Amino acid sequence: MTVTILSSAPERQARTRSLDLRAADGKASGHVTRESFPDGVNPALETSQWAMKELGIVSLNEEGLVSAAKYIHAQMQRESYTPRTWRTHPLHLCPAEPFAWDDPSTRACLDWIFLISSLNFSFWSALEGQCGRYGVEWRDGWDSDNTVVHTGYWSLVAAVDRALEEGIPITDPSFYASSASCPDALVEHIFRPAAQSVEGIPLLSERIAVLRENGVILREKFGGSFLGFIQAFRDRYDDRGTALQLVKMVTDTFPSFRDEVSYHGRRVYVWKRAQILVAEAWAAFYPASPSSTHPLFPSASSGAAIYELTMFADYRVPQILHHLRILSYPPPLIKLLKAHTPLAPGSPEELSIRTASIVAVERVRREILDLVAQERGDDGEGVDNEVSSVLIDFYLWDLAKRAEGSAGGVEGVETVPTLPIHRSRSIWY
């Protein structure tokens, strides 16, 4: 099967090359319908469990998983790692508190998160660890005067923040939807590399195409902002919608968030950027008091039900999952990774790494739930809302970035040598 990622409108075809994904089994399997799943059932977890078993490449290390879960739980407690940690990242654009729907910072933050999540893909570089890799020079953060070169994902965030500081309204969907107001050359300028970089941002033309398509959808259907989309979500579910329902609405509305591939005639849903979009919005607006209602998910019965989301299957978290002995790779796959062999998007090896990561973090979540229940001396009722794959993923990603600069990797838990990330170039992650 071929999954078309971007709209086929002639104006967008002219500015981007084809981004079609092949089926993971290499066969043209014809049209594979999108399945329907009951409320509360995450297609990413359901189909990843199936695909991981069918592919039979990456597996779980049960002993390592239990050991790592204890370590992750202890560290998150020690570091007081909560949804509010999102607000402590110096480059994040945070909404004002107390929350108000009509506060300008509410729309500004939502539009910022939407743009970042739309373009949050493919920042790995063959020059990793070298000063010549793509980077963006800007301040350490909004409240700092110290200038540094940001690389990886943070290069995207720094470029967007720098543009806003320069008076370019790059987070305004109506602005970036228009090639007249926001020409390709301006987008290229926004993502200009630091002087020391010898390469530009990867997939620039694809990023421009995603910007145009998503901007047009928000402009024509939701009043020109992600706030309008959130308001439509609130209306659809009468303020009782969950995070997973918001994810499904995102994938139904925006083709470039439809991170899906077919394998053996079944569609596998990975949904990395759609889930992280919702998770970032959840974290950004997470109330200071846990007893307060979340403004985006105010239902008294379910709230966000954030535990229904999975981790965000990229290339960095699988690396740390293997390092922590949660994932086991067979020798042929290890050989490919050590040789920096590119893995085609949707290939069996790439799909196996991503789906196994989703299954693994869900298992870590369940192990931590058991640990919390043991600590409390009860059956764990009501703990679901306190432990989520979302927060575990946030922590693991931060841990992986910290471990990058350490020769021995993560300390305090048994590990295996860190392997190179898997290299796959696409708009999905």
C-alpha cells in the first residue's frame, strides 16, 4: 500500500517531492481502510502490539524492563518530574497564569505548540557531535542574555522563538498559510543555520509544504488558530472530551499528522506528532494545583485521561530504551545501526523499533503502577491518572539528551552500550 502524506493540491505538489510511504512488507497491498476503535482504546497501542509480534524483530527484555521501571520511577520521584516540568524548559513559550480563554497568551501558546508539533521531525544529523551539524544561534532561553547554538529538536524551537523576537509572526496559521505573506525565502531565513554549521535544516521543502497545508486548514475551518480547533473540540464533546479523542480529531483533520503504515494488510497507527501535540498542550496548561480542573479537559469524570496516550515513537527514546535494557535488538539490527545504515520509513526494521517502543513504555507504565500500589499498600485504584506513558516519555527523552554527553551513559542502573540512533528520514518523526 502507498500512504499519501500530503495533500495533492497542485500548488503543494509544485513545492514538495513525493513523500509516499511503502508498506512495511514491501508489497503494494491496495487500499487498507482505517479501522474504528472504541472510545478509550488507543489505535497506536492496539496495532503496535500486533505489529511487534508479527514483525518478530525487536523484543522486550523482561528482566531489564522491571529493573529500568524501578529506576525511572525512583528518578522521577527524586527529581519531582511532573507535567509542570514542561514550563521549566527555558525555550518554551508558556501561557499566563491564572488561565483565561481570552488571555492573548492562551492563543499564542496554543499556536506555538501547534507549529512546533507540525515541524517536529527529522533532526538527526550524520554530523552528530560535531560543530558543523545544523544548529541555530539564539539565547539560552526567553529570560537569558547568553547566546548558544541549539541543535536537534531545540534548533527548531530556537528558530521559532528567534523569529518571534524579530517580529515575524511565524506561529500565526493565517500568516504561514500564505506564500505571499510568508514566502518560501522567509521560511528559509527563519531556519537559517548558525555560522559554524555546514548543513541546513533537513527536509526544508517538506516543512514548507506542511506549514502551508496545516495553515490553510486552520484558516479555512477553525478561524485561523489552533485555539479555534480546540474550541471546536470542546463543542464536539461538550467539554467532556479526552486527550485521545483530541488526538483522533487531529489525525482526522490534518493529513500530515497521519503517521500510519500498512503491514500484512493491516494499518498500523503510530501517531507520534499527533500525540505529542496533545501531550504538550496538556502539559503547558496543566494547573498549578492538581485538584484544579484542566481547562482543555474539564470533565469531572475523566479529565484528560492522559494515560490512554502512548509514548511518542521517534529515534531518540528507542535508543535510551535499548540502553536501559528494556528493548532487545537482534545482531543483524545492531549491525545495521552500528554501520549507520539508513532504515527506510515503514520498513520492517524501522516499524519494529517504533512499535516495540510503544509497547515497551506501556509495560514500564504498568510496572510503575504496580510499584505505586505497593508503596501505598492498596490495590492501586485511581492511580491510572497519575502514571502515564506521556510523562515517562518526556522523562526518557530528557534523560537521553543528558546521557548524550556522558561516556558511560546512564548511571545508577544496569545498562548496555549505547547504540547509534536509527536513521530514517521522513516527516513523521
